[in-house]
Amino acid sequence: MKKYLIPSVMVAVAATSLFAGTETVSQKVVAADPTCLFRDQEFQLDAFGLGAFYQGNSEMSGRPAWGGGLGANYFFTKFLGIGLEQDLYGRNKLGNKSQENDFRFTRWATIGNLFLRYPICSINLAPYLMVGGGANYGNGRWSPGIAGQGFGHVGGGLEYRITENVGLFSDARYLFSGVSGLPDNQLMWRYGLRFAF
């Protein structure tokens, strides 16, 4: 009996010492954060349609103008960016077929923007605020040969990213100017495609 007892004890001791030196490591599976489609150091190109709506000037009140434009933006971080856009819009409206009611005009606007953006990465949506200003150029019966009349603006919008490089956006801005010949109040609405690189 002693013959078999000693080898059995030796095997038990060896097995205990073998497993005593090892530790069981528990591994937790952590779900990876979803990749955010809005990035730092992001360059963007915009192509958009444009509507301009006027108030506060009897000739222009309630008479929208339509057009479009192109823009370029650069975001230093996910939250802060700057932009520059060139707009072209106008209206072909001759009221009562008389020269006194000629509300036709064409306008060009060069506009600078500062963007404050808050990406919600889980749904690929980014609300943003914008502030800036620019200059209007154009012509019309009530303002022939406008040359560089300035304005400021404040507004906000939404961008939805379809992919990392393509988004849809829409925003609206309130434009204000003390310059004679420009509407006292103007709402400008943009809607279009944004290409991000």
C-alpha cells in the first residue's frame, strides 16, 4: 500500500504546484466605439441651392429670390471651422408689366463664415451655428450697380453624413445691414451637398 501511496502523493503535489503558479485572467469584451464620420482637420467643398427672403423694405417684402453657390470650409477640430462661399441669386419679376414695378435683380455675394459644430456621431448628424459677414454685388432698378455693400449674418443648420466623405446640409441665416439700398432684414436659406476630405 505504501508503494502506491507515495507516487500518488507526489503526483498530487506536482499538480498543485503546477496550477498554483498560474493565474486565471478574465477578459472582458469591450465594444468598439463607432467611427465618427466628422473629423479633425477636415476640408469640405459645398455645392448648394439658395433662397433669399426679404422683409422690412416695401419693394422687396415677400418676394423671394433663388439661386445657388459654391463654398469651401476647413475644420480645425470636429467642433470649430471656417468657410468661404460665393453665391449667385436673383429674380425675374416685372409687376403689372410696368417699369415702376420692376423688381428684377441679380446679386452676387461673397461670404465668410465661422462654424461651431456639435457632431452626434451615433446618428451621423451635426447641428451647427454660424456667424460671419460678406459683401453683396449686383444690379436692379432700385439699386443700379451695387459695388461691395457689406453685411453681417448669424444662423444655424444641420448636416447629415451619408458616408465619411458625403453629406447633406441645410442652414438658414439672418442677414443685417445698415447700408442704403439693401433690405433691412433678409433670411437666406441654403440646401445642398457637402464633400469632406
